[in-house]
Amino acid sequence: MGAKRKITCQNFLEEMSDYIDGSLEEQVRVSIEAHLAKCPNCWVVFDETRKTVEIFQSMECKPLPEEVKDRLLAALEQNWKKA
């Protein structure tokens, strides 16, 4: 295994999604875990994000009502035309 990569708070935020998904290389995962052990701010962000993901993953998906879907698509189309 190579040398541990130093993780900053910014690096952690950039890698957090992949860390939660478990899709990081071991070296990066180990470095992130070392950072989380020392950084209470990042630990709170990680813990709250992980809990939120778990809640949403456990929820049953319900279809969007057609009226809401149509309004959403119209609003998105209007915003895309402005950009």
C-alpha cells in the first residue's frame, strides 16, 4: 500500500458521496477515515449526510402526480430557455 494521502476538509467534501457509496480505493478510504477521526466538523457533516441517505433509501418511491410532473417540466424548460 502506498503512502496515506492527506485529506483536507475540502477533499473530504469532494469524496464524501463516493465514501458513503463505498466506491473509493482503499488508500483514499483509509485517509478519509483518519481525517474523520480528527475533524469533528467533517464527522458531523458525514454522519448527517449518511443518515439522510439511509432514510431516503428506506422510503418507498411513489409516482409523481401528472399535474405536478407537468408543472415541474414546464418550469425546467422555462429556466433552460433563460440560460
